[in-house]
Amino acid sequence: MAINRQQARSEHTAATTHEQFSETIYGVVCAGCRNYILIDKTNCAPTCREHESCRQAYA
């Protein structure tokens, strides 16, 4: 079952104590990790490296 953005932020904060996030059209980025914690608006496969957002999200 997919989780929503609020759940992703809550779970990540509980696991890492990071509390600052950025919202993008592709999902939620943790300011502390500097990585996507939730990807919810891309149709690209995890193997996609064509788009900069995919390279960052799936790094």
C-alpha cells in the first residue's frame, strides 16, 4: 500500500530525527539526507537516468 507525503515525512522523522523537507512535483526531499524519501509523481522506472530528477531520486 502506498503512503502519502505526510506519512513519509512522519516515518522519516521518527527514523532519523530529520524534520525539514522540500516538496517537489516528484515527491518529498529530506533536507538532512538531501535525497528523496518519497517519489509519487513520476512515471519513470527506477532505472531511468535520462532526467536529472530521476538521477537524484533514484541515486
